[in-house]
Amino acid sequence: MYSASFSPQFDWNTQIGNQLLHLKLSLKSLHDGLEVIDFSKMSFTPPLLAIHYASMINESSYIPKISGLNFYLETISFPYCISPRSKSECELLLNSYLDKSYVPIIKFDLSSLADGPRIREMLLSHVFATIRTITNLPTNYFTAISYMVSELIDNMVEHSGQKHGYLAFQYYSENGFMDICLADRGAGLLGSYQNYVGERDFSAITNHLEAVDSAVKGRSTKPIPEDRGYGIATSRRILTQGLGGTFVYLTGNALLINEELSNFGFESRGIIVVVRIPIRQFNKEFNWTDFVE
């Protein structure tokens, strides 16, 4: 019997466009009835692709068989990630990466019940501290990045409907930038509008592109307006206007890159976000609060 297989391969090409083309190819292969993924040719995987494959393998109701997990993939805890549940476990697992250019793939709890928020805050605090040490971030950059990523994760907690989110990080020291990628396999942005119950009317939002367009304009489904901003809109503003970085947001078939919204061509379940931050030269005058409405 014929077995459809896909053998992804990737080198140190850091261009986000190239990574998105790879992601689209993998989605097409899955759509065509993929049965086997052979990772033996993945000598490197940037955060975007690491998160894409890891979240799919961990969360999808149907996943292809996987093979060819090499030493590199094992060093980043691919595909099953790390999920420390205590401070001592966090320190044990993350301290060994302080002299690396990456952290292992993190799978974190999205629950808002019981110990979920406490464990998530503890874990992300250690992850942020590790990233700061690796990149030698000054306080103003560290605070901005922590706020921005926390805001995006809070949106996942509120709207995903899934148990877990994913985080990956890579520092490209020779290129002078860092990538942080977040993902979940939940309802997606469109689902958050469709599932909204309240006084506001979001019935006109019927597809993924309309959902992203609405979100970046600040139309929030949060039950009470908060002074922390609007998640996507604020995070994009801090990153692109404040830090001069690149913001990538993919949900369903809607792809947002900075200000440009387009049809990705294939649907990706849930949400994938990439924040690329240039850190070759730090701006001492940068203040992230200037970009929060």
C-alpha cells in the first residue's frame, strides 16, 4: 500500500519568507493525506518550524508517523518539548542553556484554573530570564519583550480553548537579531470572535482575514476593557515601531506580516506568532510605554 511521506529539510536560512514557504509546503502535504514525516534531513529548525511541527505532533487528533529524529532535534527537546512544573525543575532544565543560542521548546499550561496561572508565570519568568542572559538584553528591552510576549500569551489563555501553548527561541548573534515564536492549536482568532458572548456585535466577522483585521484595529473580545492594551495591536506596535522588528501572525489562512495582511493559501489550525527583534545595537532612549494605548 502506498504511503505518502514528507521529508522536511532546512538549513541556516534565516529569512522568514523562506520559513513560511516551508510551512505552507508542509500544510499542503498534510492536506494531501500525509502518512509519514521523516525529520532526518532537518539539520536545523528555526523557532517557527520547530513550533509548527511540535505543536502539531503534540496536539492534533491525527498525526502522521514520525521518524529520523536526530541529535540536533533532541537537543531542542523536539518534538515533545519540556514542561517543568516547579522552580527547581525550571532551574535544572534551563540553567544548562545559559551559554547556548537557544532554549529547548517549551510546552506551557494555558489553564486559568487551579495552579495553571502560577505555574505558567513561574515557567515564563525563568524562560525570559534565560533569554535575557543569552542575549545580554538591557532593562528597557527586556521589559518590553516580556510585556509583549506575556500579552500574546494572555490572549492564548483567554481564547485558545486548548490545554497547552508552545514557545521557542533562537538568538542569531552573527545576524544581530533574535526570534521568539509562540503557538497554540486552539480556536484561532476567528474562533474567539465567533465564540464571543456579550454586548458587542461581531457577527460581521466571518473569515480569518476579517478577524485579524478587526484585532489589529483594537476590536477586542475581552469582557472588560483593560489598560494593558489590545494584545496583537499593542504587541505589533511595540515591536515594529518601537524596536524596529518584524511581527508575523498566522491564524487560519490569514497571514499578517507587520502591516501587510494576506491570504496564506492554506489553513493553519490555531495561532502561530513570530516576533523578530534586532538587538545588534540597543537604543537607550527606547521606552515601550510610548507605544501602549
